[in-house]
Amino acid sequence: MNNINLNKENSTTFADSDYNSAAYNAYRPTYPTRLFSKLYDYHASHSSSFSTALDIATGTGYVAIELSKKFQQVNATDISPIMLSSAPRSSNVQYSVSTAEDLSQFKDSTFDLVTVGQGIHWFDREKFFKEAWRVLKQSGTIAFWGYSYNVIDGYPNATKKLFKLGTETLGDYWDPGRSVIDNLLRDVMIPDELFRNIIWERYEYDKKEGQISNGESLLKEEWGVERVKNYLKVSSKNIN
């Protein structure tokens, strides 16, 4: 992990106009077909409609484009115009600038599905859940997910060093919401007066056993050291 410069001055965050959204798009993990298949199977268990979907905190639009292969119309929002500028275009995807807590541009009971990939830890979740419930159809689905530090499959010692780099060396360079992700979203309280049939799946790394405790992770990619370094640079503030 050479050549990572740390600087607590000149903070750059995802929403800043000079944030490198192209680099973000290039180096962040992608979500596999297995994740979307699991999501679609769950939705189909209580709804036959795959008409409309809303992806919130879409960033550079990866989830929105994937949803567009299954849903007739996809809306995707993000607080950052610079992130949306790097999102790919599709005839059935419409992007707009919006916070997660204010979805007033959408009417009640509009969407079959609302998704958030690696973003709910930044939200005012009480307001978000109320808005998500409002725009969802009665038989709709809300789904959100996230990922923590990289696990190097089959190399527990290397994984341990990577964890130490992320939690200790770079600990002060993550935004506060990062702790919610590192706790595998256990701090996210879903209001059961609004939503029912709530299912949680967690794929937790067992440090003692050196493996994922709930079977194979839903997010698995083959990266080199340079890719890991660049991922850390685009994910943490003040690292360049």
C-alpha cells in the first residue's frame, strides 16, 4: 500500500463539485447478478409488478442501470450533480438531484421498488423511511445494502493487515457514517409500523476462522493491489 498520501486539510467529499466521480465509478466494487436475483425473487414473492423502481443515492448510476434491465421505468436520485454527471444514460432511466429525505417530486404510491446501495448510513433515516414508505406501492419492496472492508479470500493474514489499515491507520479519514456500515447496518432501525416481512442477511467475516460466517459473500471480485489502493483513495476523504 505504498504512495497513499494522507492530508486532513482540503477535505473532498462525494458531493463536492471537484470530486473525481469518474475515478469513483472506475474503482468502486460492482454488485453481482446474484444480489439482484435475490432481490427480485423476494419482490416477486409478494408482487407481480416490475413496472417502476427508484434508486436513491445512486451515485454514478450502477444500480439504476441494473434495475433498468428488469423494470420498465427507473428513477434515480443523488444529492451530487457531479456524481450524476458520470452516470450512464438509458432510455428508461431518469436521473435527478434530490436528498433521500425529500422525495416530494414523486407522488404517493409510485414505485414497486425502492433501493439504496451503500448509502443509507448517510441519511436521516427516520425521515427517509417515511418518504420511502409514502412513494412505495402497497405491495412494494424497499431494499438496501452495504459493504465494509475488503476481505482477501484465502489469505487471513493479509485480510488482518487490510483491516488494520482501514480501522487504525485510516480510521480518522472516514466520514462518521462509516461506522454504521462497519457494524453491518445493525444500527439501522426499520420502523415496523410502516414495513412488514423484514428480512436481514449479513455476511460477516469471522476473524478467528478467517472466512465469511454466512456462506459465500454476495459481493466478490478479483482485485490487484493497485485497485485496492485506488478504492481507498476514492472512498476516504483527504487521501490522495
